[in-house]
Amino acid sequence: ALLTEAQHPCHPDGIPVFLQLMHNLPKLIKDEDSITVDDTRSIFDMIVKENRPQLLDKVLNNACLVCSRYNEPIAQTALKQAIRVGSLDVLKLMMDKNVPILSQDMNTFDDIKSIIFNILRSVEIGSDERPQTQRMTNTLWNYIAKSFHARYTQNAPAEDKKLIEIYARDDGDDNDDKRMVMTHNKFFIRHALIEYAVIKKVHASSSGKHYINKLLPVLQFVCEHFMTFDDERSLTDLHTQCLNDKQFDCSAMVASNIDGGKMQRFWSEYLTMKLIDDFMGFDQASVFMRRKKHKRDAERQRLLSAVKYLVANGVACHLDDVIMPQLRVDPYVHHPEIKTVLNAIEYGRNVWNIKRLSKQEMDSLFVNVCDHQIELPQSLCCFILSFIVL
């Protein structure tokens, strides 16, 4: 029997007895039926639920426990379980032991989507009071990005190899480790499978009471890991690319049904307009855009901040063809908050334009700013400098 505090609450001998049991295990095993695969699975399950890395260290790769090696299905399942239940200490040990997060066999879209959903779920519930959780989430994201990158470099078709080479050339950091992390993350986040999974999660998180409090950290997290919201590929294009993927089985993948499948630009056409509707107090589901009760001021400011953030990180590419034509007609054009929304959009557009400048153009711009030939709002300067500092 597995002796832990779960079975003997606060029992002082629980863990020591378990460690002694593991030490004497070779002597206790009589035949090959003494410990079964189900026994090993149960041991891993209990340790992950209780977040006991010191116990896991005695179990993982234990020759006396059948199917306990780091690269076998039980350990892989335990790793995903640790992500799901938030057992951070066990999760860290498993990553240190190189437990693979992706199976060597054919994975499905649902497998990768489940991992993405669980990581972004931890981002939603994370806070500044729990920096350890934030660090672990970043580490886990980098870990899966590395595994994903390795999977495609081993048997990559020509088009994926071309992308890998482009991202490697773009990473101009002198530090080899940082450069590799950037290469892995860029390939990972810009792959159709991952972008589609992130969109699925964001869509699921863009409704419900006070949804913006969870949505904004997710947007910031994926953007910090090199995602852009430029809608370069439509939802149909992403779905088609996923179906044609050679490394993951996406045959059961369901196409997007937003607005009956008519809506194709998720970040601009759907999400940005939804945030604007909610900021202005409209009910997007109503044909007549009936007015709703205004949200609390702090929450409405977060909605406006999310609009700025989306525009500043890619949605600006579709302002003229998607966003602005809608804002120039009723019910938006005569809304008392339209000027506030337009100012936020213009702010985001300016930031996006600055991000797209070449290094030479950027140097020239800041020389002119420092020489007082160009005046930028102080808030915009602070925003730009925050990127440099980070």
C-alpha cells in the first residue's frame, strides 16, 4: 500500500514509511505479478495529486516498478495531470527529468489543445501575488515549445523547415540559450495548430460575468510569447492547414462556427468588436444592439485597455477594412463614448506603426524625439520604453 499523508492525515510516519518501502522494494517483490501496471499508475496518480516531488523522485525510473520510466505513457499522463491540477513542484521535477509532454506516436489536435487550455487556464487564475506560478507557467510553455519544435525538425516537410530557418535567423540574441528559446517559441506560437488552439481558448474565455479580468492576462501572455493579432490567416485557412498537418491527427477537428462560420478574422472582426460593444454597453447578440447596463468603471477601463492592446499588437492591420467602417455608422457613430474608443484605437495604431519600424528608422525617430523635432505624448514614450526595458 502507498503510505502518504493522504491516507494517514498528518501522520508523522507516513512519508518516512513510504521512503523506507521504496528502499526495500527489491526485497519485497516476490514475482512479476507483485506490482502491476495499475499499481504503478495508482502510485503516480497519488503522488501528483498530493504534489510530492520527493516521493516522485523515488518512483520515476524505478526498475522495480513496471512502466515507470520517464518516456513511458504513465509518466506522460502524470505530467499532463500535474499541469491540470497545478502540482507545480512535481511538474518542475518531471521537466527536469525530461518527461516528454508529447507522445512519440501520433498525437491529436485535442491533445495539444488540452495542454494549451490548461496552461492558459493557469494564466487566467494567476496573479502578481504568486510569482512562482507565473515563472512555472513560462517554464512549462518554453518546455512544450521546445518539444513541439523538436518533433517538427525531426521529420519536417520542406515548408516547416523553411519556417524553422527563418525564425532561427530572426533571433539576433547573442546568448545561445535565449536565442534557442526564442526560435522554439516563434515556431510554436505561429504554427496553425497552436494559433487555432489559442483562438479556441480565447473564444471560450470571452464571455461570462467579468470575463475581461481573465481574458486580458491571457492576451498579454501569448503576446509576450511572440503571438501577433494581425489575422494574417483566416479561420478557414488555419483549419485547412491543421487538417493537412503531418505530425498531428486533426481529422476530428471541428471548424469554427462563429456567426455561422461567416466570421473569418477572429482578432479584429470578432474579439476587438466584441470588446468595443461591451465597453459601449451593447448586446452583440441582439439584432438591434439594445443598450445594456454599464459595467463598473474599472472593468470598462480594462475593456478599453484590451482594445488598445489588440490594436497595438496586430489588429491595426485591419482597422481600415474591418473596424473603422463599422464605427462610422449607427449605432456606434452617435454613441457618447465613440471619441474615447477612437482615441484608444489611434493610440494602438501609433504603437503598432512604431513596432514595425526598422532599426534604422527607430534610431532616427528617437534622435528626432530627443532633439525635440518630434513631440510624442509622454504616455506613449513610457509605453515604448517599457518594451525596451522588458
